[in-house]
Amino acid sequence: MRTEATILLLAPAALLALAGLAACRSDGPKAEPAAVSADRFAPRQDPGATPTRALDAGDSAGSTAPAPAPRARAQTSGAAPRTDTLPIRSFIGEPEVASAATVAPAADPVILESVVGQINGRPVFASEVLDPLDGKLRAIAERVGADRAAFIAAARPEIRGVLLKKIQDELILAEARASLTPEQQQGLFFFLGQVQRTMVSQQAGSRLQADEATRETSGRTLQQEARDQLELKLIEHEINRKIYSRVNIPWRLVRQEYERNADRFNEPGVAVFRVIAVPMADADRVRAAEQAIAEKPFAEAAAMDFNTFLRDSGGLARREFRGELSEADVFAAPLNEPARALGVGQTVGPIRWDNALAWVHLESVQPPRVRSLYDAQLDLDFELRDRKRRAEGDVYFERLLSRGSFTEIGRMIAQVEAIAAERYLPARAQ
């Protein structure tokens, strides 16, 4: 009833407004405005009440006739609606609202995003950690199946690495912003606009196309992508200012590192020999050895039963040497002199060796690899600088951690692990 009464009051006003619009749009001659009398503004009277008149100047203030009692309105619930009004639904085409009995029950809730902590007041969402690891986590889930404990154990190092990197970047970014001068802050706005203009120019000057291309490639808007690049530049600037500027490697340290690792830059050569040894007292074995050496490859002959020197490995003897092979000690006397005089593929023997006869064959030679300080200085300088940068970075990051505000790392890792298990493991594993 309340809705219908409201409609009855609104309908005349709507009709008057429509009539006014029609009058304004009429192409016919405009009528002269009618004179407005004071009766136009008199209060409306109830249809059942006795009309009242305005007091004349000569009337007494209290001489009004008593008004009769108002007639009661019929309140029949089944009264037909007025034909000069229409329901609101007829004007706006509102669909019928389904009853409570026909509404389907809600399905299980779907978690779209979860906050796992905060870094300097900024919320950290689980997707920021899991999205970069999507491929790795899917592979882990496929490998472990429904084993939740195995999945979490394998995923924990990956999750921890991404989360620590995010904490580090956020803390460094906050430090970089706090250290900017007003002039540098103005320069950031120019840089941000320049990045956006560059991205737009790559799409034929269309900002809309650039935004769509950015969404397709990275899932982010043009403005978000430009801001990400700005933040990366801020982080690089802060790292260069606070870490790289403190890394200085003098020549003295390079030379000391070379001398300390002389073996690394002066790798020894390797000579591969094959040896056959046969007891002198066993004439049959001596004749078999001589015949096999003459008819077969030396490695095959060295693996035969008559050989008493490392027969299982075909008489193989690897010897390291420095400098020239002709000056190296590769065997004990009396085999050393004949052996180091061999060329690749040559054989010497028989040589009396205690109570045996020996044959020595040189299979291959790898000469020593020597790098001078001049050749190794660039590699040494890079390694020393990287080592120094890591040390300075650890000190700087520990200082940021002591001053920053963020949720406990172990707690965030545990929450991300639980969300990852729900997202990637099959339902039976939950």
C-alpha cells in the first residue's frame, strides 16, 4: 500500500512534466500565458470536508464555523488499482524478482585473494609470491601427487626466496624514496611520463593500443607497467649509491688472489700410459705378451691374462705433470726415463723392472694449462668485486631489516605454503 500511494503521488507530477516537455517541443503557435489567481495557491481540501473561505477583514478572528468530523476512508485490501496510474515496473522494465524458494543455494566460497602479511604498511598478497612460481609449483605438485608434506617441503625454498626478494625490494624502495630531494622527486614524474610516451610510441602512438598490449603481455595497465619500471630504477639507484659505490678493488688484491690460487691458474698436464708387466721366469707368458703386443692394440693386449699390472683396467696409468713431459717424473726408475721420452702412440720395451719385463705405451697427453696474471686479472677482478658486493649487500640488508616494519618472515612463509597447497594439490590431498 505504501508503494502504491507513493506511485499515486508521483504519477501526476510525471504527467505534468511530460506535458511541459510536449508544450516546449510543439511547433504550433504559443498560447498567451493565463493569469494566475491567488486561488491557485490555496491549500487543497479533502474531498469529504466542508469548503472553507478566507477571512474577510471584518470577520472576527474566532468566528469560523466548526468543521464537521472527517469522513472515514474505506481501507479495503481488495480494492482495484486506479486505472490512471501504472506500476513503476511498467516504466523501467524491471524484471520480476525470484522468490526465496526458487533461488539456488550458494556454492562453496571461492577465495580470490589472500593477504599474508605487510611490509612497511603495504599488504602482501599471496598471488604476488605464487604467480612467479606457478610453473615450478605445478611441476612439484605433479611430481609428489597428493603428498602435502612433500609438496610443502619442496616448495618452501622457492617460496622463501621470492618472499625474501620482495621484502628486500620493498625496504630498499622505501629507503630510496625517503632519500630523494624535491628536485629528484620532480625528475621522477618526468621519467614516468617519458616511459609512458616511449611505450605509446611503440604502438603507433596510440595510448589505447599500448595499454591493451601491456595488459596482454604482463596483465598490468600501461600506468602500472610504467610505475614498475620507475620502481626498478629507484632500486638500482639506491643499490648503486649504498652498495656498489663502496666496492673498490685495488691491483694489490688482484695479485694476492692470483698468488693464493696458483694451482687454479696453472693446471697440470695429464699423460695417459698403458703398462704390461710379465714375470721374467714365466717364458710362456713372456712369449704370449710379445705376440699380443705385436698383433693387437696395446690396450687390448694389456687386458689379457698374462699382464700383472692393473689388468682389470687394461694397464691404465694416468700421470699428472707440470712443465714439460720430458722433464717430469711419471714412473719410478727404470721406467721413468724411457716413458717420458715417448711420443703419443709409441711403445717402449721390454724393460727389466725388478723380476719382470715391462712394456710402456703412451696413449695421450694433455699439456698443462697456464694462465698468467695478465690473462687472469679480469676474471679475478670480477670475482673479487662480486664477493665484496655480496658482503656489503648483506650488511646493508641487515640494517634495513632491523629498521623496517614487516610481518614475521616465518609466519608469511607458512601462510603462503598453506595457500599454495590448497591451490595446486588435488582435492583429496587437502
